[in-house]
Amino acid sequence: MNKDRCLKPATDEECRKAWLTLKDTMDIVGGKWKLVLISILRGGKFKFRELAKEAEISPRILSKELKELEMNGLISRTVLDTRPITVEYQLTPYSVSLNELISAMYDWGKIHRQKITGKP
Amino acid sequence: MNKDRCLKPATDEECRKAWLTLKDTMDIVGGKWKLVLISILRGGKFKFRELAKEAEISPRILSKELKELEMNGLISRTVLDTRPITVEYQLTPYSVSLNELISAMYDWGKIHRQKITGKP
DNA sequence: GCTATGGGTTACATAAAGGATACCATCCAA
DNA sequence: TTGGATGGTATCCTTTATGTAACCCATAGC
């Protein structure tokens, strides 16, 4: 099917698949924190508490979000043999595949803000 | 700032703005129904009950989602002078500005599914 | 008046997401 | 043996999102 539009010639099944794919993406980078954490991690490696402080997120939620991002191959978790141990989180090479998407979201957000505020 | 990465040289303030912009976008096209409705409306005009049936969404939620999409200029609502009156919803020309974003979401969803399932 | 159609709204209930706080475990150093 | 650093968990609670069912309003036909 045409990826840009779900036009009438497409079957219902094809249309459904199209937005299921969109839904998959939303499930993985949607929610309040995923893109915030990815944005922060674009700045380099962070330890658990550093991330918590940077994002102003509670440890419970941070822990959950990091697990989900790791499960989806977007970040890696490295335990360092220090005393006491420290854990570093960083983006994986695979996470680069999100660049276009994030860029598109950022661009549209700017376009839309211009439209709403009327400012250039 | 560099729109692709939030690197260390950027100030905290700039980083914050970057993900606030991402958040704006998520607020408008995120959630369970927005992209589903936009996808459906790419197929043409729909009346209220047609949309409800097509998306399998309850009238209460549909009403709310349509109002939000309309407020953001993405769809238009036209009352037709029929008996009883009917109301048509359709995408606005502005909604075309979302094409790149939706395309990027769709592409990444496919890429990611391939990675997860291992299938081509 | 009774019923049907189209476009919703209201009131209520449940599910999912997010947050605050305290706490646990380990290691080490004073 | 007490206390700080680090990486979390456990518990409880609030807020937001979504769902269900019934209902309201106008009009038209019978």
C-alpha cells in the first residue's frame, strides 16, 4: 500500500496494519518520559541518579522507563566494577534509527507552534 | 542548537526547549486515537457515526478527540443542511504538514518490527 | 403521540500512567 | 558500627485516559 495515505483503494486490512504500525511506534517512544530520556542521553553516558536528577523523574518511573528502552534495544546498561558499583546508561547505535523520527517530530512541533502563536 | 542531537555544548535551557517541542508534538498527535482518526480521514470525508463505527470508538471519546483535532487545525467540521442535519469531518490542508512525521513514524515502526521479529 | 435518525452529552466506572516517600542491599571508610 | 554513596524496590496514592450505558434535542414520517 501507499505509505503516505490510506486511500480508499486499500483494503480495510491494509489500513488497519498501517495504523497498527503507527501504534507500535507510539508504544515505544510515546508516553511522558521516553523521548525526554533519549534526548538527555544524546548528551552522553549517564548514571542512574544523574538521569533522575537531570530529568526530574522519580526513581520508580525511571527504572521502569529504562527497562523498556533497554528491552527495545534503544539504550544499553553497563555495570562498572567500581566501589560502590555504578551503572551507566547510554544510547545504542540502533537508537540512531530514531533520528529521522525525532527530527520530524521536532520540526513539526516548531511549525505547529508558529501556526498557533502566529510568531515566526 | 543542533536539531538532531542535544549535545553538551548546548545549554540546559536549549535542551529543555528541544524536548518541550517534542512534547508539544506528542500532546497533539499522541494518545490512543489521534493518529487512528487522521489515518481514517485520509480516506475522505466521514460523518460522526461513520467515524465512530470505522474506528470502533465510543461517541464520547470520539467527540473529545475531534474537538481537539479541530482546535489544532488538523480537521474541519462542516454541518450540512439536511434533515436531520449531518456533520462531515475531513482533514484540513494544514494536516498535510503531518505527512513527514507520519511517514517517519510508519517507517520506524516497520524497521523496528523487523528488528524485533528478525523477519525481512 | 410514537418511532426513527443523526449528532452528540451526562453520569458513572474502570484502567493505565505517573508520583511521593520510605526503604533495602552492597560496599567501604572512618 | 555507623554513615555515606550507589542503584534500585515496595507501598501507597493521585491524576489522566478510556470505556459503557443511558439520555437529550431537533426533525420528519406515520
